[in-house]
Amino acid sequence: MPRPADTSGLRVDALHNRNRILEAAREAFATLGLGVPMAAIARRAGVGVATLYRRFPTRESLITEVFADQMEACVSVVDEALADPDPWHGFCTVIEKVCAMQAADRGFTAAFLTAFPDAVDHERERVRAERGFAELTRRAKDAGRLRADFEPADLVLLLMANSGIVAESAEEALMASRRLVAYLLRSFQADPPGRADPLPPAPPFGLRHMYGLSPARSAG
């Protein structure tokens, strides 16, 4: 998928405007849907409509940039966790941060992939995130902190459960998400030998299953 636009040549004020626009757009798309007027996003960002269109000439370019930023943020969370010397802390951090992002997302990613299925190639980032999380899983098991029968596919089950949270506000959704994640992280911890009952087999889930993408479609 494309990286977020190169901002190295922007003036400080222009970069500030760009970031404000993306933040305002992210909030607007998550709460009001992809059809929110561009003028409304400009007002949220505190910039003129002309400034918004100068940075993002079309609605699709703005939506795509917001999605690219979110995907990059998710991958960055995994990369940072891989650098953590404490495997269990790194594992927990990924789950906590990704679920918090999902709670704030409120359906934006699914709506984006439905409305613009060919707008970006996110396959490379998805594979990178999956491989990174699989490595975190292995390290946490080797450290004796993660139960031996945890599978990377269980992350998808967690995300599916987290996406089912219904709340009246983003703040309530985040509170509920944090509590759900805390419960589940406790269940993921390794039990003393011989005390844990074996789990049923893990389903063959990958991140593409979160949004109903088939292997053929996600590879395109």
C-alpha cells in the first residue's frame, strides 16, 4: 500500500495544517461515515476549504491518506513491540494499542475497504503485521508468559469481539474495549503446567478475515 505522503518539503505551518486535516477527517469518517462533506472536515480542522483541497484534491485522496496513516500506525505498533526487551510486555502492548485504535475507528476501515476496494494495496503491510505478531507470540511463549496453545489467529478472534462493542460515544467504546482486553489478556497468560484445559482448535483466520476479504481479493 502507499505510504503516507512525503512531508519533508512542507513548511511547518503547512505540515501543521495537513496533520489537523487528517485528524479531523479521521474523527469525521469514524463518527459520521465516509460521506461527510469536505467543508465539514475543513471546519473541524480549522482550515479553509481551499487549504483542504490544496492538500487533498479529491475525497478519495483524503480517505486513502487517512487509511494509509492508520495502517502505518498499526505496523509501527508491532515494530515497536518487537524492539521491547520484555516479550510479554511487547505482546500485551500490541493488543492494547491495536484494540484502542479499533475502538476509535468505529467502522471506518471496513467502510473504506468496502467503498474503495482497489484504492490501495495493503497486502504488504498486512503480511508484515502478521509476521511481526507471530514473532511476538513465539517470544512470549518462549519466555513462559503466554499460554502454549495461543495461536496468532486468536488475535483476529479478539479483534472481532472488540469490533462488536456498541457504545454511544468514542469515550465509552474505548472504556469498554480496555476492560475487554484486560480480561482477555489475563486468559492468555500461561498457567502452571498441568492446570490449563486445552482449547478447541484455532480457526484458520488471518487479518483479511476481519473485513470479509478472500485470499484472492486480498492479494490483488
